[in-house]
Amino acid sequence: MTTTLTPATPPASAPSASGTHWVPVAEGLWAGTHDGEFLGTVEFVDGGFETADRVGTRIGRSHSLASAQRLLDTPASGSSPMLAWRDDRPLLTAGWLGFATLAVAAVAIALQLFS
């Protein structure tokens, strides 16, 4: 038996404390507007809520719908407890390449010393 998690759908056009209106667009997809201006979307994907801004750039992932919506409701202040979406792949790649280079150098030195 397979269990599928589906998020609870808020009432249509549910306003938040900041005046943002959240409207369910499709199953697992909400759109946020403030004074008629589109702010972005929240989508339920793989057990979490992914937030995207008005141009579709992913800005975060949350475990609850309210947290995901708050990423768009509150202006960027720099002291937000939410984790911003980051792509650390270039940094991780450089780290692993440096580690591999050191490992190869250590093996080469060991072969020279014990040969």
C-alpha cells in the first residue's frame, strides 16, 4: 500500500497578515498577489514546498505551506530565519577536485619513498 502526502488546500483567496492573497491554482500549486501585483508561487514537490519569485527564480524550500508563503510575504531583510535557495555545486566540485589532487600526490610521494 502506497501513501501519498498531499497538502491541505487553503480557502480560495486566503489573505495573510501582510495583505498577500494566496489562491490555489492547481493541485499543489498556489499563486500569491499583493494589491493585484503577482508575487510568485509555492509548489508542493517531493514532500516539500518550493517557493519561486515573480520571474520563476527559486528562492527557498520549506516543510510547511505557511513558511513557504512567508518567503514571499516578508521583504528581504537579511536576518530571516528561512534558508535561501543556494546552488553550491561549483564550490563542492572544486573541493572534491582539490581532495582528489591531494590524494594522487600522496600516493605518488608514497611510491617514491617506498620504492
